[in-house]
Amino acid sequence: MSVLDYIWLGILAVFQGPEAFSIFGLAISITVIMVISGFFLGILVGATPGLAGPVAMAISLPILISTFGYNTDALLPVLGFLIGVMKGATVGGAVPAILFNTPGTPDAFMTTLDGYPMAKRGEAKRALRIAHFSSVSGDTFSDLVLIIGAPFLAIMVERYLDLPEKTALLILSLSFISAVVGGSVGRGLISTGLGLLAVYVGTGEDFYPRLSVGTQTLAQGFPISTSVLGVLIIGAVFKELDDLRSDQRASRMKPITTSDTNSALTLAERIKLAPTIFRSAVIGTVVGALPGIGSTLAATLGYTAAKRRHDDAEGGKFGEGVPKGIAATEAANSAVSGANLMPVLSLGIPGNAAAVFLLLAMDSISGFNPSPTVFKFDPVNLNPELVMAFGIFTTMFLANALNWTVGGRVMRSMGFMIRIPKHILLPSVLLLTLTAIYVQETRIEALYFALGFGVLGYLMRVFGISPLPFVIAFILGAKLEETARQAYAATGNDPWFLFTHPIAAVFVALSVGVMILTSRKRGSV
């Protein structure tokens, strides 16, 4: 089999998968329907302040798995829906930032700097068109890099990294995420340490559970859905409800009246924005390929680079309604999503919240194990994981096609979402999250665990500790221990295997170096 054969099989897996229904005798695949449904839901939640793509993905994942099951046929429909949500939320987040000066997510803050001034001038629709065009362009560029870069990364890892090196790579990833994501190195390490502590409760060798304090409930460990959804979603809801008591801005917000009659972007305007979009797309792709940094930094770097190259004489100052400011921000933060799947598919290492839920879906459903072996090309024996990888790429391009065609029109119609009162929205999110957890676990203890982790997530946010290192450490903790045990056995029970192998020693040195350099810049707590 050639590479083209694998690509074609991946495309067929999406469009000729299990049939949802037929139109005039033409079968419509359930995967296609799930991508479309997820895409529209993503725009909806992206346009709603207080919600974001990861929230919808978190609530949807347990329900999707309970609906479709755990067999291989469920993988593409579930991942297709989640990818659709991720893609739709990427463009939808610009709506409240431009129309209401309210960034729904942290990375959309830079969009408000020039988007809202344009809206106040009566150019809201034009600003939304610029945001849409830039976002989809950056996202598509990032997806192309993903398809090329993920197999290359997997080949490099498989060729040069053995068990000691893979153990050190996991340590480097956790160290990098701890140092970069948290408000400081100390806070990041606290978050990572709590995640490792939580994942090792109830686990152990020879049927002897650890850290269970003699109780059967803890001996089973914490279900991953309760910890991840509790810290990320329930904790955020608790914090938002707490902030709602003193924050009444939502009741004072007034929508922008759009008076621009001709808001279409001409070809000349698109060409003028192209260098800015390309530069920011490259920045976002590079940032996204590094686990843990996220789209907020990418948006900031893209905006700063565009501002540095901008001539005020050619179109006003940045921060006063310059189209390039919107283009730079949206292209950069959108380019993160595709590139961030490179370490996910090749190494099983997530870097942001959206990637976390994609990885959880891959780990929960059989038939796909994110690792370098996914991209092992075998011309004789069919590699079903490689077919599935190209199926995932196909769903991404299908979502991009929706974004290019109907995404802009749907996005511009979502301004009404800002008017949903938070005192109604947040309890609804909490109820849906708890329902999703119970659907997945079907035992009352899971709800207690989720609420407990929600309190932990709330306290982490109060003290300025990012919950993302906790979640990623919880997901990678078991893999880290398993790899370390295998490396220890493979090296003849050498306790210094991390330092006797040159590449592993370099990774460990980089782990320490990242934390030292980051602490010097920020100041550790």
C-alpha cells in the first residue's frame, strides 16, 4: 500500500462510515453529521462569554462515549464532533470581543484592542469579517503543518528515543508546562504536584492500592472525568459565580449598532492583510507545537510583531481600530489549535485544554493509541491507526471547509448570545457537567469527587494557580510511571538511567534550565 492509499482510506472512513440517513439515495455518514453539529455548537459557545470550546467538549465527551460506545467505530464520530466544536469556537470567540469589548477567552483580549474601536465607528460587520478570514486562514495553515509535522515528529521520536529518553521527555513536558503556564514556576509546580498526587491515589503494583487510607472508595482511584471536569469546568463555574456577586458589568453592556452597509472584504484588502496573517500563523503554529504555552501567548506575540512592523501613517495606530490588529491576533490564536495536536498524535502529550479532551477521547475509545507507532508506514500489512489518523485529518479539513463557507455568516449572527444572563448560564453549565459525569460513571461517589475537585479548582484560581498543569499531570502521570518502570527494567535496574543516557540527560538538564530561566523572568513564589 502506498501513502496515497492510506490517505484515501482515511477519507473513505469519514464519508463512508456508519450511515446516519440518506438523501435521494445518497448515504450521509454519521461522522459528517457530527462534525457539522459540533462546528455549529462551537460557534455558539465561542460567542458566549464565560463559555469556550473546552467547556462544550468537556460536557459532550462523556455523553458522546455513552452514546457511541467504546469500539473503533465510535472514534471518528466522537472526535469529529469535538474537532468541530474546537474549530467553531475558535472563530466564535471574536464575536463578544468585537461587539461588546468582552473577551470570552483570555486569548481574545487582544482582539478587543482594535476590534471594539472599529465596532464603535460603525464597522462591526467588517471587523467580524476580518476576524473570520484571519482566523480560518491561520487555522488552515496550522492544519497543513500538522499533517506534515506530526509524522516527521513521530519518526524522529521512534528512531532516536528509547525508554529512558521517553521518560525524560515526559519529565521535560511536565516541567515546561509547569514553568510556562502557571503565574510562576512555584505555582506551576504546585499544580503539577497536585495532579500527580491525585492520579496515584488507588494505583499501584500487585493489587496494593496506594494512598487509599484503607477505604474501598479511594482504592478504586479518582475517575479521570471527575478530576478533569471538576478542576477545569466546575472550578471555573464556582469562580464565575463568586465573581458574579461583585461584577455587574454584564447588566450595563450595550450592544454595538452596526451601520456599515458595505462590509465585504475586497481582494485588495485580503492581499494587504495576507503578510500579517501569514506571519501570525507561523508564530501561532510554532507556539502551538510546544506543549503548554497556549493561544494567549500566541495572540500576544502575533499582535506585538504586527504592531512593530506597522506604519502609523498607512492606517492609524494599533489600539485605535486597525484591521491588521484583528488579523494578527485571530490568525495567531487560531493557528495554535492544529499545531497543538502534533505532540498529541505523535507522543500522547496534550498542550491545551481542547487537546486534553481530544486525547481523553482517544484513550477512552479503542482502536487508536496516540504514539509514534500511529505513523508507522507499512506497505504490506495495513496499519489501521494510520488510516484513522488520516480520518482525523479529514474531519479537520471538513470543519475548515464549513468555516470557509458558512462560518462567517453564522458567526456574525451570534451577537445575541451575550445577552444570556450569567446567573442562568452558569448553573446550567454546572448541571450539564454533573449530568455528563454521572452518565459516564453511574455512581454517586463520582459526583462527590467532581464537586471536591471543583472546590480545588476554585481555590487554585483564587490563589492564581493555573489548573491546566494539574490536568495534564493527571493525564500523563500513569504514562510517566509506566515508562519509568519499563526503562528501569530495560536498563538492568539502573537507578541512574536518566543520567547515563546522553539524550535523556539533556532532557533532564533542559527541564531544570526551563524552570530556572522562567523563574528569573517572573520571580518564583
